[in-house]
Amino acid sequence: VLLAACGTGDHGGRAASAAPAHRIVSLSPAVTELLFAIGAGDRMVGRTTWCDYPPDARLVPSVGDGLSPDLEAVVAARPDLVVLYRSARNEAAADQLGRMGIAALLLPQDRLEDLANAARTLGRVTDRQSAGDSLANAIARVLAAPAPALGLRIAVVAWDNPPMVIGA
């Protein structure tokens, strides 16, 4: 199973391959940003409509919404790896992709710590391990640093219907 060696337990693909991914569909804006940050953005052959950063990501063809993946559009991009946000709906999509022989990687992205782990994993599967580890370490350092005492509480409204708020 592709990515079994990653040790993350976050793989959903069923295609066997030890080769680095060269044709990647990212169904998560965070994954898209991480791929560009580690120098693997040029391997993307598909992205979601929400993947608009960095600006070069907009040059990658959109395959639709990442929360309800259009598998026909994803498959048409001929990826050797599809990276999805870990959710029940995407687990079913990853299973379907696996049955079609396309490796799928489900990455949790619910906590900032998950982004460091995702950077590490994406570095391994793209043969950009040094860049992935470096980014993961930088994220970990920022998260380990004490928060500045601003006397403010912050909540970020991520979506309005239904209301989704990031922060306590």
C-alpha cells in the first residue's frame, strides 16, 4: 500500500507504489499551500476551487469542491496521488479511488500540529523529505513558542452557514 511506510496511518489509497508522486490532485487548500511550500507545487494536476494560494496554484486546473469530490474530474486529471482532508465523506472517496488503482492520502488538518505532520508526510511522498521536514520543524517551533500576551481573545469565523468558528 502506497504510503504505508510513512507510518502516519493516514493513507486511504490502495495502489501499490514506492515511487514518489508526480501527478498530484490536492483536494485541500492547506495541502496545496504545503505542496508549493516544499517545492512540489509543479506536480499538481488538479486542485479545488478553494485552492487559490499561492497565486501559482490558480494556474492548476480545478476539479471542483474538495468536500464532495467530483471523482470523475479527479480521475480525468490522471493523478498518481490524490490528497484529501480526512472526513467520513472523503474516506469513502479514497476507497473508491483505491478501487480504481489511484493512491489516495487522507490527512487530518484539524489542528495546527496536523499541518506539521502533513508537511512531513507530503515531503516523503514527493521525494522532498528535506523540505517537508524543514517546514514541519518551522511550524513546530512557532507552535512551541509562547503566545504573546496581547490581552485579546480571537475567534475566526471560517464559515457563516452553518456558523463555524476557529478558536475558543
